[in-house]
Amino acid sequence: MAASEDTRRPPAVSRRISMRFLPNEPDERTSTLVLNAGGATSLFTDFRPFLDDPARCEWAFAGQKEYLPDGRCAFNHLLDSRVPEGAQPPPDVGTWHVLANGDELETGEMLNPATGATEPYEEVWREEDVVPGTKVVALQLVDVHPDGSPGPVRGVFVQVGDWAQGVVRTPHGVSARRRHYVDSWRTVAAHGPDAAVMLPLDGGVEHDTATYVPTVHDADVQWTVVENYTWNP
């Protein structure tokens, strides 16, 4: 997707601090991290493993962030662990307000899995610094049958600096993996039987398009590079 420089969005590393469905009190039971590649695509991965067991997952999804004319943002889910294959994900639209401490309060309405009803919610998010010179890579997993029709496997992978996260859907369901670079890449959370389909990362934080040449093959699927740049605002 081509875009002029003035339409490119900044990358982001966002960590959720708390969540609540009104009128409940806020709490946080997950390690929720959202990586947004910004750039021309605004591809993102959102992985929410439970704090007490990172192998268990409350929710994992990925897609594209859309900036709406009214100031709200829509997250268009390309794959979603709460949505059966072939079904349409419900709308995911929120409004943001900056709090006094710099955190961001997101408000909107979404499905409450505990009640099965659409209810108003509040989430508090904290942005990590993305400094100039940060490497950003985004890939999409494409599974194409010999006749050109789409296959059942798809996914999104995003790296912003020393954080990397991927979400994939296979015939076995949705899997996710999060990795962090400290001297080497280490998996800090993984969920699902096909987490190994995620792009393996070796070496340092820095990558270039040649690293993926220009697609990465893993079994019968391939990752296609859609973002690859160094963030310099």
C-alpha cells in the first residue's frame, strides 16, 4: 500500500494498565501488549496472555488501525481468537483521552464475553517510548492454494525495536507469540498449537528486507514484508 510521507503513521508500543466494563472496578489480569507498525499500513498485533499463566490467552487478534474523520479509531480485525473462522468480527471502535499522568483512556462499547452483551468499557493504556532510529518491520502471512484462492492460514507479525509479536490463524485455531530482545530474542509468552509458525528471529534487533528475501517460507506458508523502515520522526 503506497502512501505519501505525510500520511504515514508513527509506530507504537502500547501496554494496557487496566480494563473494566462499567460499572465494575478497573483491574488487569493480563499482560496486554499492542504493537503497531504505523507507516503506510498501521498493521497491529494485540496479544493478551494471562499474568498468572502466559500459556493461557484471554484474547489475541491482529489487523489494521483506521483513523476515522470524527477523531475515533477503528481496529479492523483480520483474525480474531474470539471469532470463528468465516464469521465477521464485531466493530472495534474507541475514543481516546489523555489523562493527567500521560496515560490514555480508551472508551467505547464492545462484547463482554462474561455476559454475551455489548457493554460500555474503559481501558487505560501506557505508551512506551519509540525513540528515533527504532527498527520497524511488519509482515503478513499469506497462504495461497495452487489455483490462486486463499488458504486457511493467515497472520500478522510486527516488530517495533526490541519487541516482536505475531498472531496467526490455522485450521487449529488462533495462536500467538511475543518475543523480547535482551542480548538475544527470547519468547516471553506463547499461546496455541501453532505458535511455532511465527517468524523465528535470530541475531540482533536490526533487520532489513534482505533478511526476509523478500518472503519467508515456513512449511507451506510464506511471510510477505509490508513495512520495513527505521523510525525517524
